[in-house]
Amino acid sequence: MITSSVAAVEPRLKITEIFRSLQGESSLVGWPTAFVRLTGCPLRCQYCDTAYAFHGGQWMTLAQVRERVASLDVRHVCVTGGEPLAQKACLGLLAMLCDAGYQVSLETSGALDISAVDPRVVRVMDLKTPDSGESQRNRWENLAHLSARDEVKFVICSRADYEWARDVVRTHALDRRCTVLFSPSAGQLEPVQLADWLLADRLPVRFQVQLHKLLWGNTPGR
């Protein structure tokens, strides 16, 4: 009798880069962190600083990613992109890293469903402002899935962007759900201008600038 079987195929991810640096954003800013940057993104924000991750990359199994992260000898891991949730195997990677004892964060555009992300993961979710060119892609249903450990980020390009983001925070009481972050878009809005607006409006959000850009500029892998 002839029998046949199909071996299970280990999930793979297309990876642009894995590197160690300081976390430059979110409430985890300053921590030595292993960054796992996945390839590909369905959005094209006009201020994107990681367009090099839209294409290329190399296929790696989850075990290979875990081995590379382990070699970097850090406690914190940030899975980013591109848009990491555009690859289905990302969910398995996040759970695997949590199981391995890492403190894991996910940087996501907010255009894709976050409900299936392991609850141990800190989800840092963008809400795209009008000047990003992609605000129509915001998945507003994601707000219902946010927990107190999660964070929502707005990248602000102009006064109009700021007023839009301010109204979203107030309308949805985002500061009562999670940490809210406002960042000036590099080269498009002076940080001090955004800081002044936040103080004038007494908005209950956290101002941030990108620490890694202050230190190393736009150098990939930093």
C-alpha cells in the first residue's frame, strides 16, 4: 500500500532587519531593545521614514527570528515594520516572544485588526492624521480592543492635524483607555510648536520626539 503525507511547514516571516538599539518612542523610550522589522506595508504615509522596508527582506522561520533576538541579549523586543500585522505569522511570533520571557511591544498602523494580538503585548497603535494621506485607512473598531497597557500615537504634521487629533482624543476619551502619544512629524512641525499647543489646551497626552533620530538621524538599523 502506498501512503503519502505532507510535512508541516513551519511558519515564516519576511524580515527586513533585526537589530539592537535604544527604543526611541512610546513609554518604553530609552530601553535597550531588539527590533524585529518585518517587510511590507499596505499604507503609504507621506512622512514614512522606513520606506526601505516596503520591499525586499529575507524569509526566516520563527525559530530563526527567536535565535537572532536571543543573540542581542536584551529584555525588550519591539516588532515593527512596515506593517507587521500584514503578515499572518506575526501573531505567532508575538506569542512566541512573550513565551520566551521578553517584554514585547508591537508598532502597528491601526489599519489592521489588533484583536488577535497576544494580550501580553504592548500594542502601540497609530491613528493616521489627515496630513498623513492615509487617515481613511484608520480601523476605528480597534479602539474597542485597547487596554490600559496599550498606547495610541498621533504623528502631527500641522495645526489642522493637531486639531483633528485633539478632537479624536476628546470624542473617544482615549486618555481614559490608554496612554496617548503626540509626536511632531520630523521636518514638518517644530517640536516646540506642538508642545505649546498641548500646554495651551491642557490635553492629557504625552509629548514625545523620536530619540533615535536625535542620536543617529535616519540611519537604518539604529
